Amino acid sequence: MRFLAVHPGPLMYTEVFLRLEPLGLELAAEAVRRAGHEVRIIDLQVENHAAYFKFIEHWRPNALAFSCNFLANVPEIVDLAKETKRRLPQCFLFVGGHSATFTAHELLEHGDGAIDCVLRGEGESSVARLMEVIEEDREAITEVPGVVTLGGNGPPPVMVPSLDEIRPARDLVRHRRKYFIGHLDPCASIEFSRGCPWDCNFCSAWTFYGRSYRTISPEVAAEELGRIKESGIFIVDDVAFIQSKHGLEIGEAIARKGIKKKFYLETRGDVLLRNKEVFKFWRELGVEYMFLGLEAIDEEGLKKFRKRVSLDQNMEALECARSLGITVAINIIADTDWDRERFEVVRQWCLEVPEVVNISINTPYPGTEIWHTQSDRLTTRDYRLFDIQHAVLPTRLPLEEFYSELLKTQRVMNMKHISWRTMGHLAGLVSQRLIRGQFNFLKMLWQFNKVYNLERLLADHAYPSPYKMALPSAPGTAADRKTLYVHKVHKRQKPVLDKATAQFVEETRLSASRSQQGSAL
């Protein structure tokens, strides 16, 4: 059969700061290709809808899958599905991905029959079986693990047996030089692990994977990295190098192969401090950027988001990264309860530290704990506004003033790194990329004010909402945390974390829990 995998269009922040390779879609596409089907990929981050419709009219796929990792893409996916079904009524349409997993029934209802099913969980584990059933007996799709239809559901989703067994179909992406993150341009993506053993209440990574953590074998990781042509590499792990042994072994395998890349990774402050030797080694291998989700600059904020890491540890981690010569990007979560004074405090703090600082807005997402506890406070159920760039909870300030303060803060942080003092350095980076025919980084430097402006943010709220999100059954109340798990981890499975690392994670959780209980008293 002919199978087309589709990634939807860009989100607000991807128009400026990054555009990432659709790695999850590539992994699912390769699983289908290995099953003997003819496969194509189209990425609407870099192609438009006209190109998409022209392609499907010409190639006429038998099955088509939309990747829905981001909630804000839901309306686009539903509209594309409806028009695709009108043009190709015999084509089997389904949706998979992280956000689709948590909104499966809503997607089907919005689709009005255009979406045949949603595939929950890790798509690579079941997509080949789904294709087999589509070809032989479409009425039997509810036999496939993870399948959700309006008429019934299949067995629970299953994980891939081993991360070593799956590979991405990178060769099927038609515009590879369009992907970048910061000045890593072009940039490919790779994963060394999946899952997170922590449980931040604003995050759905741990609920998706059931607080499990899995790793790829060091030699397999090095082999995959050696096949990547791009000089920049984004390591997409939720928390890089939780286990020092694994991080060192991958690094050693890369060094043995003589692979030279520039890396960007994400981790936690306490993991960095615990595994300093790993990050020092990776700095020598080419790590240039590190993303640390501090989330807050005070203890109160850290407790609110159940970050399980202290303010002192975060500040020490920043010092550690600086000493290694790694450029750090920090994320701070802006609470909708912030007033002008709080914004000013954050602005001054951002100016005092040398790091790149990003601000996201506190947003309850389906699949997170705060989705259940805060969904009764939502001011909108428009999917498009759930992108951590719009306020979907009540703001203490009038909405226009909240956005004005937010934009002022973001401009201060942006200009800190794009000013006359930094022009010489930036000119060098830009010229290096222009020589290679890369324009993504240059465009990024001048896109900020065009994308981040008050009129656009307010207009987004005023635009008619075609589809509304469904609320949890009991909005405003806490859910049993284990019921949030998409993938169930069986006790008989061999643990990936060694005893010392597992103890470190558990002690982090317990110490934070005691601290929160003490503050409540």
C-alpha cells in the first residue's frame, strides 16, 4: 500500500526559535516501510497546504497518518483530514502522536467521520500491524493495540520492545536543510532515551510513559549518529544523561568513531550536578547548548510546579554549566497570577544572568495533573491557544496588560543577545551559515517582533474557535495519578536505572515532598 505520513504546520515559537526534524513521524514511517509498504513523508512546517493537496492528488495514498504531538495543531489536522477525505474517500485516515493520545475521542468527534481511528501511545509498536489490518479487513482495526474508534477501542497501547530496533526514515524528509535550533543550522534530532522518572505536575512525559525510562545501546546510538549528515544535533531526551554510565558509554562510542558534531541537549539542574563528569566529557565531544528548565526563580514557584529540585541546586547548576563553557538556555514559567511588579523582578533577574532566558506561560495540558486540577478555571477551550505562548487561565492583570508585560520581558531578553555588543559575534555566525547556503538562523534574528506582538496575541483570542476541547469528567479535582499512565510498566521488566540512580531519583522526590508538606504546615 501507499502510505503518507504528515506533520502539521509550525507553531508560534517555531516561527522564530527553532524548527525541528519530525523524528517521531520518521520512526513511524520506517516501521511501515519495513513492513513492505511504499512510504512518503510531507512536513507542513516547511511546505504549505497547496503543496500537500497537490501531492495527495498526484500520489493518491491508500493510508495517511497525521502526527499530532502538539495540541495547538488539532484544528489544522481536523480540517486537513476532512478535506483529504472529501478528495480521497477510500483513503484510510488516522492520527497518532503525544497530544492525540490524550485527546483521541475528541479528535474523532471533531472529524465527523473523516478520521477513521486514532493510534494512542508509541506508534512504532503498532502502526505496521494497523497497516496490515487496513489492507486485509478494516472492520478488524480494534484488534490493534492503541487503536481508538468511535465504535470501540483496541487493546491498551504497547511499547516498542527495544529502542535499538527502531530507526527513523530520515531519507524520506524532502527539505532536511530547513531544520535548526538557534545557530545550530542545519540541525538533526536523535534520541538516546525515552521517558522521565520524575513527575512534574505541568508535564505529560511521565504520564505518557508511566514514569518509565528506557535507553538505547551506546553502539547503536553512535552508529545512528554516524549516519546523520547535519553538523548540528538536538538530543531530544526529556532529561539527558540521568544515568552517568550510559552517557559516558555513548560518548566513548562516539569518540571511537571520530564523530564530530555540535550538540544541544536538555537536562535537569540536579542531574547536571550529580553527573558533572559526563557533561564535561560531552562538552569535549561538542555540546554547545544546554537547556535547563528552571521553571521558577524562587522556592515558592518550584514547589508550585513540583519541580523536585531546590533553588540553590539550580543556581549551582548554572555555575557548573558556565564553568564548562556551555551556553545555557533557561526556561521560566510565567504564572497568569503575575502582576507588573513580578514581571519587573523577572526582567531584572534575566538581565543579571548571562544565560539565554525563555518564558513560557503556565498551561494545563491534557495528560498532565494540572489539567485535572485547573481545567475548571480555563478561559478558553480553543486548541490553538494551548501553545505555552497564550494565556488560557485567568490573568490577574487585564489580558492586554498581561501580554504587554510579557512581551516587554521577552524583548528585554531577546535584545540582551541581539545588540550592538553582540553584533560582531552574530555576524560571524551568520556569515558561516550563509557560506553554506543556510538562511534559517539569519531569518530567526529578525522575526521576533513580527511574530511576538500584542495585536497578534489578542487577535488569536478573538478569532472564532472551530473546535472546543472536552474537559475532564471532574474538572478542578485531582485524578488518581496511575490512571493518567498511557503505557503500563510491568514489574517483570528489567529496570534500566542502576540502584544508585534509582535511589537518587527517589530521594529527590521524597525530599521535595517533605519540603512541600513542611511549607503547608
